Amino acid sequence: MQLSCPVCHALLQADTEVKSLRCDAGHSFDRARQGYWNLLLAQRKKSKDPGDNSEMIQARRRFLDAGYYWLIAEQLNQLLIAELSGIQNPHLLDLGCGEGYYTVQIEEALSAAGFSPQIAGLDISKHAVKAACRRSDSIDWLVATGADIPLPQGSLDALTLMFSRVMPAPMARALKPGGLLIVVWPGPSHLMELRELIYDEVRQREYDPTAELDSLFEPLRTETLTFDFEIDSAQGIDDLLTMTPHGQRIKPAVHAAILEHGQLNCHADIRLGVYRRRQDDNAI
Ligand SMILES: C[S@@+](CC[C@H](N)C(=O)[O-])C[C@H]1O[C@@H](n2cnc3c(N)ncnc32)[C@H](O)[C@@H]1O
Ligand SMILES: [Zn+2]
């Protein structure tokens, strides 16, 4: 996929061996050994090692690879296939891609449906992107910030944002007018039984990014996906806790008791919001 310079936003060109990228102003970026591009500028980092840490990434990878959330990938992919029909060669960015579980399935599903997609996955965590590199070498993996997406303005047909914070202006900038945005977030009863074990009072407040997106994105619809699943190993439960913020808030005694029990019935409540970038360029 065509990338742009995080310093000056000019287009980046690869050298003949695709080992480095350079813009006309001479800013250059080397390809990491694992195959990703590091386009995160030091001054953009709010901490030395931003984003999810290695432990969270490994836990999320084990949990997702165990298949507990395969229905989410399935519904996301069906949605993309339907909404992208007629675009033979869609350019898609998975923003906040983590260790790439959904990104790779998007690529496989679109290819199987007859598309020739060009896919990039971007995350601020280098631990996440390093792990993602092991999943596919046909995806462009980027360590960068979603606050300044290193892709040319209006270059994307679609952008997916799974369980990550919305950044409306940079997302709209990277998308073509009319481009597709799919945001996936947890609904109010997501992992309710787990939260009841952890918190004295479980908040029922519903998150919905539609209002925050509204000036730049036209909402088409929000789909709801609910399902129940059972985790039947201490490792699986520990992974779920480690990959979510709940793990840091759980009392040690409760943590030990859940792991000891070794079995947890869970309810998933997922929202998939479908949006189109508004045509009005002045808004960006
Ligand atoms: C809850 S995880 C979701 C990962 C993946 N989408 C998934 O569902 O498996 C949120 C991800 O957002 C990343 N992230 C946080 N701030 C970011 C930023 N400013 N730009 C890009 N990624 C960011 C984190 O490193 C983390 O991998
Ligand atoms: Zn430059």
C-alpha cells in the first residue's frame, strides 16, 4: 500500500530491495527485521513503550486463537463483503490492529470472496505489530499512531476499528469520501458475569461512538451480535483478564478463586457500527 511520510506527509518510495522508505525531502525509514515499518516518531510517543504491552499481546493472541470470538470476525467479514461489493481492489486499514487476529481474517475472507484487497494493519504497540508480522507477510504492518495515519489523504476504501478508541479526524482524512468505516465495540452486557465477579457495582452505561463521529461520518446502522461461550481452562480465563482492563482491577483473592474454579460461562454483547465518510471535504 502507498504510505506517506509521518514527518512531512509526502509520499514514501521504497528502495529497490524494499528495505527502506524515503520521501522527496529525505526522511527515511528502515524496514524492521520482522517486516513491519516503524513510522512512529519519537516526539509522537507519550511513553517510551506506548500501547499494549507484550504480556497483554500474548494473552490476547492465545485467547483469540482459541476461537472464543470467531463469530465477531465472521460477522465483520460478512459486513465488509456486502458493503465493499463492486470495489474489486479495496484498500483497507485495520486501525489499532493489535496482534492481527481480525486483520488476517479480513484478508482471507475478502480474497475468498473474489476481491484482491490491499490491507494494512496499524498499531502504536510494537509488541502487537511484531506478533502480527508472524500471521501474514502480504499485509503492510505499521507501527504508527492513529492520531496521524501515515497514508495519503483519501486513499482508503475502508477502515476497521475493533475495540479501539475512535479518532474521527485522522480516520476521515485517510478515507475516500463515501469510504466505509466499521467500528466494533462492547455493548452494555458484554462479559457481564465476569464484571460482576470483579466489581462491587457494575456500570450499565452504554458506550456509542456515533455522536463523536457524526460531523465526519454518516451512520448507516448498528448491528448487535450476542452469543454465549464457555472458557474451560484457567489459562483461558487468565488470558481474558490480562487482555482487558479488568485484569488490573481484580482483587487478588477473586482472581485466585476464578482461576481455581477453572471454568467461566461468558456472555458476549458486541456492536458493529457501519458508517460512511461524509462527502464534505471542508469538514476535515
Ligand atoms: C483492545 S486492543 C484491540 C486490538 C485489536 N483490534 C483486537 O480487537 O484484537 C486496542 C489496541 O489499540 C492500540 N492503540 C492504543 N492507542 C493507539 C493509537 N494512538 N494509535 C494506534 N493504536 C493504538 C493498542 O496498542 C492495542 O493494540
Ligand atoms: Zn518526509
